[in-house]
Amino acid sequence: MCESEFEYEIYSCDCCAVSYVFITDLDRGEKSVTNDAENVIQYLSAKEKINFDSSKVVYRDSTGTWDGMKISDGKFSGFYSIGVKSKEEVFDFFRRKLK
């Protein structure tokens, strides 16, 4: 059960068969998305049936910074730094990694 409050959007990219899951921490729950990451991913997996093998999962914390969430075997396994303030910059980050 999630103890954090968040919103999310899913973008599918047909050109590269990757989905992008953007999670926004609403900063109103018992815990932040950062501190409740395991439950957030479990919730999204159950509700949306997301294939995390072909998805990039990012979250925006209460300071407005987007960073990545590592998913392994359908479970949260850690964070990685993206450190940007807009979704466009997130897409740019992944485009640069694909080159």
C-alpha cells in the first residue's frame, strides 16, 4: 500500500518501443515517493500492467527535480541522477544516452 501521494503520466514512443513513466510527488502523503519507491512501483505495476523492461521511470521530487528510478525484475532497485527540471530535459537526457 502506498503511503505517498503522487500523479503519473505514461508516454509511449512508437519509434523506439520505449515507454516513459513520469511520477510526480505531490508532497502530501505520509511519505515521499523517494521514501516509498518500492510501493509506488508495485502500485503502478498492478494498476497499469507496465512492462518495466521496456520503460524508463522517472520521478519529480518535492523540489521539482526529475531523477530516474531503476527497476529490476519488476521491482524498484534504486535511483540514478538525471537532475533536470523539465520533461523536455528528461527526454533529451535519454536521447543523448541512445546515441
